[in-house]
Amino acid sequence: MSEIEKIVNEVNGSMTIEGMPLTDEDKERIRLSLSSKEQYQKLLRELIIKHSS
């Protein structure tokens, strides 16, 4: 298992304990954001725009 998959699983486990398991979209967003700094910046901008409306 890759380091990114370990992180996704750990985050999902923590969120599941809190009653908020990650969706497939959330998991993919984490994978993309960890894959490169450019992807992280792009996703961050998208989330800011989405939740600022």
C-alpha cells in the first residue's frame, strides 16, 4: 500500500469514528492533493470558491 493510500485510510478511519466517513469524491480529492503541489493549490482554490458562495 502506498503512503498516499495509508493517509487516505487513516483520515477515513478517523472521520468514520466521528460519524462522517469520506465519500469517494473526498478520497480522490485527498489523493490528488497529495500527488503534487500544483494539484493541491488547484483543489484548494476550488474548495475556497465552492464554500465562499
